[in-house]
Amino acid sequence: MAAKLSDRPENLPVRRGRRPSTTRHDLERVAFELFERDGFEATTVDDIAKAAGIGRRTFFRYFESKNDVVWGSFIEQLDHMREQFACRPADQPLMAALREVVVEFNRFDPAEVPWHRRRMELILRVPALQAHSTLRYADWRAVVAEFAATRLGVDVDDLVAQAVGYATLGVCLAAYEHWLAHPGVDLSGILDAALGELAVGFVARR
């Protein structure tokens, strides 16, 4: 559910005097090296800036906080998800469209999967990130609720539209927890199966 980031060699050390990292992508890579080595809570913005060879002011041009580094380009990815929802055929059932777009939103190149697993372990496991994650979950849920409201012809604050948003988020979080607990399992397959159960109201489980 978070932004994508390419993989890197394992155990790559943070080097003194490294070439300054001046892109969002580079800063994410440097920060994740430090999070893996020292832990998220022990790593400071100053640590990240120093390892990247930049100043604090430059860091804050790319990220509002250390927490935002973990979520990457999430807001931009949400814009893309909105575009994908807008492209769904008008006659495609609501839950079928949701299932298709959400699974695609969480599909990653195999080389990116180890990075994404680290990212989601931070998001779901680090207590210091939980309050920030709640805000990001709300952003994601809002996109789903907006689409549901449009399809149903109701206001975005309508109970059913909001229920669709909350239910879809809950199913996705359950799928991610399962994925983290079972290395080697295909994330897209888990999400597709879980959303498929939601689409039919878990009828087969009665």
C-alpha cells in the first residue's frame, strides 16, 4: 500500500564521503540502509542527511518528516490509483473494479519486493509510525470511498461509500499481515483472494 522502491544489494554499508544524494529516491535508499542497520527510532533526520551528504534543509525539501520517508511517493501513487479508477468501464461491477485496481496498485516488480517488505514491516510493526500511518490509511481509504460514491451515485460521506472504503482497507491490511508472516507467498495472489472474499460477502465461509 505504500510507494514502490527498487531493490539494492544486501548489507550495503553507509559510506563516509559518499556522493551527495539529491533525489527523493536516493534519500529513501540511504534512509532504509540506516533504518535496517540502526533501527527506525534510533535514526534521526540528521543521520539521514549526513549519510546522504546533504543538509537538513535539503532533506526537508523532499520530505516533511522522517516518517514520510517510509511512505515514499505514496500521495503520487494515490493520484495514479484515482486515474485507474476513472478508467474502469462504467458497466464493470463496483467490487470487481475495486478488486482489479487495488491488486494492480499493490503489484510490484520481483526486484522491488524485498524493499516493499521492509517498508511494510516498518509501517505495520514500528509503534512510532502508527499515528502517521493512520493519516495515510485515511488518504487511501478516501480514494476508495470516492470511487464507491461515484459508482453508487451517493455523497462520499454516505454510509455505504464509507463502509466500502473501510472494509477494503481492512481486507488489504489483513492480506499484508498474512504476506509478512509467510515469506515467499505472492502478495498479489493474497490480495486478490481476500478482495474476492469481500466481494461475495464471505458467503462460501458459512
